[in-house]
Amino acid sequence: MSIQRYLLIVILSVVTLASFGAALQGYKASKTKLNQVFDEEMRSFAIALLHSPIKEASTNVVLHSVFAYQIWLKDKLRLKSDNSPEAIITNTEHGFSDSSFLGKRWRVFVLVENETKVIIAQPINQRFESVEQVLLEAILPIVYAIPLIGLLVFFAIKKSLKPLTILSNQLTKKNARDLTPITVKENSEELKPIEQTLNNLLERLNNAFEREKRLSGDAAHELRTPISVLKITAHNLMIAFESNRIERYHIDELNENTVRMAHVIEQIIALNRTTPENFEQNKVELDLRALLQDVISDNFEKIEQSQQTISLNAKPVHILGDKFSLEILFDNLIKNANKYSGKNTNILISVEDYVDNVQVVVEDSGAGIPSEQLEKVFHRFYRGKQHTETGSGLGLSIVKHIVDLHNAEIQLMISELGGLKVVINLAKTNTVALNND
């Protein structure tokens, strides 16, 4: 059953039950009140008869009233209405009572003064008819109004549920390939969170599919070459083995190609692991200087092997970010500087603490990148033609991806040292930067 039909049935049922409940309560109240009114009327009529001139009647009195009456004087019937019997109506000495005569049930009132007794009677069914008539006059407008109320409730529910109907129709029309956002015009306050949550889920799902396709594309694109090289190397090794001429360079070549494939796989996984979801969950307050020191320490052996020098100019400063992704970011920048700046070069890392942000600069004294290629290096798999070193072409693409996750800014320019200069502006936390001891 639809929500619209369910609400319509429930509301109309409640209105109908409430109306008839009110009618029943009104019937009881009206019955009590009208009985009091009729009793008072009988009392007044009895008093009027009691103080009227009493005489013997040769004929029955024609009574133009709903009441029957008898007037007894010294136990003799002196006057009666044409709808009363010859016998005494009731033996009650005084007050109200119920009695039966002439095949009906009557409400009886007896008033006695000296030797005169006045008896007034009214059919009880007339009282019921009066109560029912009053109730009918009161309940008929409500009965006639229920269909109108039903129409008003129907259109009100239909209008209120229109955003939900639109949302339901849009979801029904969606298929596995349609992950576009849902738009509900004139949305209600209650449905807005649902619409936002659904759109967030669709966006996350779409991003997940995009990452999956990107991962497949990255793997297919970048692993094709090292796998081919490994096949050739294995083929050369087999030929050398069969001719008993395996030499050192065969092993070195196999090792280099294996290391390159491992590096490519590591970079692809890193690029696809740093997603907005796990980034937001893992954001913590970090000591940027300590993080840079750890990354430099991890790369120091390779830097020494390249006969390079690296220096860090930074004070303790705190930022809010994801430790894992920031380690990947700075690790890629330092590895790029180490790989592409050449031997006997200098790598300089500096941190400047400003009021609203922290600026990190990584620069080297190598050959650098031509200015016309600076924007292209952020594209996946792009590698400058002037470099002969092997690489995946994913390093700076990963860097840009992580910078975007932190809502930070990155700029590439020519360093005063002669090589590449990378400038990154990161947002600070509310924690005041620590001073050097």
C-alpha cells in the first residue's frame, strides 16, 4: 500500500471515528440536558394546574400538548386529559417516577398540596425522539462534510508527498550506469537530508567506479612496458642459461626491471588509496617539521648514493591533515628531486609559518623542467622528454591529488638554485605554532 493511500485511509478513519465519538458523547449530554428541561417543564405545568380553578368536568379535556394529566381531589378524579386513563396513573406519593399505561412507558411527576394531587405524564419515547432530532441536526453537517474533508486531505497529502513521489520516480528510472545526482524541486525540509545523503552516496559510488576504472587503466597502461621488458629479460636469461653464458648484467637488468615494476605498482596503489573518504576519516593534527624529518630520513640513503645534500629549514608548526597521504606527497617530491636533479646537487626544503597557512617549498639545483612543461607534469603518466631516468609518470599526479584533498594550493616554478621549485600552501590548525626550545 502506498503512503498516500495509507495516510488518506488513516486520516479519514480518525475523522469519522472522532465525529461519531463526538456524536455519541453529544447524544448522552443532550439526553441528560433535555430530560432536565422536560422534567422542569412538567413541574411548571403541574404547579400551573394545581393553582388553576378546580371544577368537575363532564367531558374529557382536549389537550393540545404532549403531556397527559390527572387532578385528584380527596381521592376522586376531578379532571383529566383525553390521553390519560380513568385509573390513577401512579401510586407514587410525590416527585418523579416512571410508569406504564396505555401500552407506553411514561415519565411521571406527582405534586401534592393539601388534599389535591396533580399527576403529569409524558411519553418517554417523545423524549428519545427529541434527543435524536437534536443529535441529527448536529451530526448531519459533519456527515456531509466528511467527503469534502476527504478531498481536502487527499489533495493536501498529494501535495505534501509530491517531492517523495518525484524522488521515488527518479530512483525507479535509475539503472546501474546512471549515477547522476537526484534533483527534487520544491523539496520539503524532511526530504532534503535524504536527497543530500543519496547524492553523496551516488557521488561516492561514482568516484569508486572511476577509481576502479582509473586503477585498471593505470595498471594496463604502465605495467605493459615493464612486463614486456621482464619477458624479454627472462627470454635472454633462458638463452644465456642454455648456452651457459649467464653474466652479471643479466641479473642486474632483471633486478632493475623488477624494482621498476614494484615502484609502479606502489605508485598506482598510493594514487588510488588516497580517496576523499579515507582522507576525511584520518585527518589529525600533525607536526609538519617532524613529518618532513621522517620522510627525509627514509630517503637519506638514496640521497647519499647520489652524492647529494639535503637540508630542512623549518620550525615546529602544526597542520590538520592525513599523515599517510602527506608522507606520500613529500616522499614523491623528495624522490623526484633525488632522481631528476642529478649527482652533486642540493635539495632544499623550507617551511614558512604565516597567519592563515603554512608554506612548504621543495627545490633543487638540478636541470629543472622547462616552463612550458610545468602544467603538463601533473597529468598522469606524463614524463619530460629531457629526462632519461626511468619512472612511472605518476609522482606529481599523486602530489596534485593529495594537495586537492587538503584543499591546498600547489605551484611549480624555476628555482633560484636552477632546478624545479615546488610551493605548497597548507591550511593551519588553531593550535599556535610552537617555538624552538
